[in-house]
Amino acid sequence: MKKIIPVEEDDFYLTPEGYRCFTEQYLLKRGYCCESACRHCPYGYDKKNSYRN
């Protein structure tokens, strides 16, 4: 079971389109890569070079 990390004020910002964009700080605090190609992914995930079975 994954631990729920509370989202604080500095953990995200709103894009011009109105979406929540998580910061590198939050993604590191969360502790794992979700493989969603996040804009600020500190884990180096690249959707183009990833293969799923």
C-alpha cells in the first residue's frame, strides 16, 4: 500500500490551462515514479524510451 503524502502549497502550481503541475520537490517527497511523464520528474522517466509488457 502506498503512503499518502499531503500536498502543501509549494508542491504544485497551476498551468495557464488550469492544470495542477507537481514540482520536483513534491515528486521527490512522494518517493516513486508514477511513469506518467511528469513535467518535473526527478527520476528520469522518458515515455518515448519506455516499454511496457
